[in-house]
Amino acid sequence: MASVSKLRYFVAKIKDEPGALLKVMVDLKARDIGLSGLWGFNTQGNKGELYVIAKDSEALRKIWEKEGMLVKEGMGFFISGPDRTGALVECLESLVKWGINIRAIDAIAIGSVFGSFIWVEDRDIEKASTALCLP
């Protein structure tokens, strides 16, 4: 059976150029901000977006707000468990039954475990929490 957690993520705009991500990561390390998740995407030309799940959400929010980096924050769902064929199917079926569209999904399996992060529309967060059996 998979376990599900609702986690806060933060989005920052960064340049899409060599060293931009490293600069952010070195700064977070210097401030002792640990991460649980990190995704980066080119959005247009030399612009990018960085999606981060921090172990200390409040600390990251304060830093990125002060530096003008924070673009958005939201909630998403981390699903993990033993890796097996169809490991995500039960959770996906539940979201469909509740009429929830997935905006984005990321999943990986390493060894005998898998992990996935799912983004849904902001308006569907509470409904998705119920669908995924979260309090």
C-alpha cells in the first residue's frame, strides 16, 4: 500500500544558464535549508522555474520573499511505497473518481521503492486530500 503526504512547494524564477541552479543551491546550503524535492524547467528563452519542497517551509518562504525570488507556493501530494507494477494505479483511480485532473506528475522507482509527486489545481487540493484519504 502506498503512503500519501500533502507537501508545500515553492516556485522561484531563475535564469536558465550555467551556474544559476548551483548558485541557489549553494545559498540554501549556506543557510542550512534542507530540501525534500527539487525540479527545474526551462520556461522560455533563458528563463527557468525552480520548484522546491523545503524541509523548513517557513524559513525558505522568508528567504525567497526577502530576496524577491518567490513566485508562487502551493500544495501537492507525495506518494511512495513498494515498487510493483501498477503501484500508482489505485491513487490515480481515486483522483479520477473524484473528478480531479492532474496538472503534472513526476515518478521514479529506485531499487524496491517508488516515489511520485502530483500537482493538481489549487481549487482541487482539499478534494484530492479526501480522495487520497488524508485528514
